[in-house]
Amino acid sequence: MTTGADALVESMLAHGIDTLFALPGAQIDHLFASLHDRSDRMRTIVARHEQGAGYMAFGAARSTGKPSAYAVVPGPGWLNSASSLLTAYGCYAPVMSIAGQIPSASIGRDFGELHEVPDQLGLAAGLTKRAERIDSAESASVKFAEAYSSMLSGTPRPVYLEMPPDIMGAPSNGALTPPLARPESDLPPDDDIERAARTLLAADEPLIFVGGGAQGSSRAVRRIAGFLQAPVGALRAGRGVIDERSYLSQPWPSMHEAWANSSVVLAIGTRLDFPLRMWGFDENQQFIWIDADPDRPHRITEPAIALVGEASAVASRLADALEQSGAGRDSRRRELEGRKATAVAELDQRMAPQMAWLRAIRSALPDDGIFVDEVTQVGYASWMWFPTYAPRTYVSSGYQGNLGYGFPTAIGVKIANPDRPVIAISGDGGFQYGAGELATAVKHDVSLVVVVFNDGWFGNVRRIQRERYGGRIHGSDLVNPDYRMLAKSYGIFSERVAAAEDLEGAIARAFAAGGPALIEVPVGEMPSPWPTVVRSRNR
């Protein structure tokens, strides 16, 4: 190592980060020189927009559970990526945001330096778990190691490092700080685990809800659910924690129906916000919460028992306690299969077009394939029903619901999972946010399929304007290119299909073609998903 930038890149490599999503620019020229010299060990994926670089890092982290990183210039460059950081923060994704800075001597002096922004470090602190400035070449490695450790300790969340160009180019002493040992996560007392087990065993019909924090807890969740014969539900982030071919996995309408009769709810790695805020609760319901975030169980209601700690370890201990109590409950297979069939039939009746498109995508996507949703009518339906068979094979932006995140996120997903098929969906409104990343997919030969549902509107906005504002439709109609021709101009495989029964074959042909592919689907207005997603109390 000879410079601060060298120390930064070597630190990434020492911590197992061998892919950096980035955009070059003046304040990080030293960084790109260092990346060039290490291109045999560090792969640089150059996006066409800083937002795209950040979302790619998010997709890589979200689909693997492993840290990912992106690097951009300061000021407008880093601010362009802020939506991806917000998404990573809300989804507990371990993303490292690396930004340049203006020269050290100018920071905070309002000289009007290129890309200067007031208190960039302070802005980053509000979006990350830890925000630091590397203010000497000698400190680059240790500050990276500290940020990396913080990112993964306790509740995973993104972190931020900034480095002025003069520090990037300054001589380094070559010392490399090895990865730091992370503190062991505290686990709840045995008495609390046993009390939770007794409470669940005493309940007539316990329910289990899982979220993104349970993605590493699949085996333990299966054990708990199987022992209790308890239905398991998920909205968005928790999909795939339990194989949805199991009768224990229940669609959203089924969980809503069961909520009214359940006295005990086990929440694992989830905010449980939709049921608590929309469905309501009363003093007759008890909540048992497993979460690494000590604050999350207390945000909406006070749980009967809060089991704070890494979800997989805590859920495993709870499963042990249940199994040590004796024999599990009799199978409810026939009953729960009937509930599932009724719930799916309701979804078919309420959202027939969306369900048809989702069935076609599921049929075309291999069991281990990864699905990336979007803020679109088909995406909303997928929150409640998209058969997902394994953890981390359904990627969403969680409660941020940020339009346009999907396609660049899917590029990051595919780069981090090169041997797994990846399908992203998008509406025409959202796709235009990141359509320039088609160039990134071509440049780096990223083999994924994006299905663009094109209705010519911001469909959700248009519906709300018509239904709630007296039909005052304004600003929600769109002008679109010919998406098939746009893809072809990049040399990308593309097709246009107008019927759900034709989509499966088109996806199969796209996968067979190799490389990136786009399928445009012209659609009309679809039934509103919101009466099904956002339900009121049913008792």
C-alpha cells in the first residue's frame, strides 16, 4: 500500500468485499487508480447513476445477508444515492457507503468547492448506524475495520465513510488492521424463553409472523411452527422464511381471518406494523417478540415477552424449550390447507389480473430463483401471494416503498448470486428511474430478466386521484418509449407479450438467450390491491 486509497481498498479486500459498485469522479480519482491496480482482486461495477450504485449494493446485501459496498463522489453524487441508503437502513441491510469529500482544508468553510454540501457527515449520520470521516491515510484501515464491525454488530445496518481527496492521495504506512472481533450478542434469560414457551403452549391458536429479521431463522421457525401447528404469515420482507408450499405457510387474508381468534402472537424479526395498526388489537391478545433491535418490540404496543437477541439463536432456543416440553400438537394439515385454498381463491377473485401474471412468473422461475418486486400493481399483489420457497429469494424495499428501486437492485442481486436466475418486475413509471442501468447490465454481462408492466400511468396515483379527489387526474399520465426497441438498441433480448399465458414462455426464452433481457407487458388498469393489503379489524 502506498496511499490512503490503497489502504481503503486493501481493507475492503481483507474483510471479504471483492465487488464495489461505484461511479468515478474527481474527488475519488485516487480510489479508482487503486481499484485499477487491484482489478485482479476487486471487481468494480460501474453504474450509470449513483442511485443505481447504491441500490445494487443493497440488492447484493439483501439477497445474501453479507456486507456490500458502493463508492461515489460527494455532494450531489452521494445525495443521489441517499434513497438507497434509506432503503438499506429500513431493511437492516449491511451496506457500506463510501463517499469522497472536498479537500480537507475546505471542509466547513463554504468556499464553494466542487460538490461541496453543508455537513455531509451530519446528513449521513441520520441515515446510517455509524458515520465517520477518514482524516489521515494512516487511519483508513482502522476506521474501515471499526465501521465494518459496527455494521454487523447487534442489529445490522448501513454505515458511512467519507475520505477527502488529499487523504486518499496521501502516503500510507502500509499497516493493515485485520477484521475486528465482534462482541457476542446477548441472549434473553432462560426464564424468559421458558415463559414464552409456556405461553405459546397454553394458547388455543397461536399465530407466527415473520419479517426480514427472520431470514436467517428458517430452520428454527419451521421447528416452532411444526411443533405448535401454528400458521406462519409474512408480508414482503418475510417471504421465504418458511417454504410457502407448506400448509403452515398462510397467505395474508388467511392470517387476517385467524388474527381475530388468536390470543397469542409470536413475531420474529418483524415490525408487525400492518396487523397492529390496521387490524387492531386488544387486552386479550399477548405478543411475544423475537428481535435483535431492543426498541422494535415496544414501538406500537408493549409485548408480553420481549426476547431480544439475534433472531436465529433466540428462535432456536425457543424451539428447544417447546420440544423439551413433550409431544407436539396434532397435525392441522387438512384445516390449514383448506384455509390457504380459501385465501388464494379470495385473492384470485379480488386481483385476478395480478394473480395471473404472478403465476406465470412463478412457473417460469426455477425454485431457487430470486424475485425482486417493485412499487407496481403486480408488486403489491406479490406482497400477499408469491410462492417463495427459500430464504432471501424474494427481495423488496420494505416499508420505504420507493419507486424505481427494483431494476438496479436486481442487478446487484444477480451479481451477488451469479448462479441463480433472477427476475425483476417493474411498472413503466418505476422503470424509467433506473432505465439507464440497462447499459450497466450490458457492460458487465448481467444475466437477468426484467418484466415491465406498461399502463402509461403512475397507476396507483391515478387511482387515488380518481377515487379520492373527484377525478382530478393531474400529473399521473406518462410518455414512454417503445421499451422493446429501447432494449434492442442496447443489444438486449426483448419481447412484448399481452397475455399472462404467453409470459411464461417469453421468460423461458429470455433465460435461454443469456445476458440481460426485457419483456414489456402492455396492461390496462388493474383492481386495487389495497382493500386486501390494508384491512380493518374483523372483530
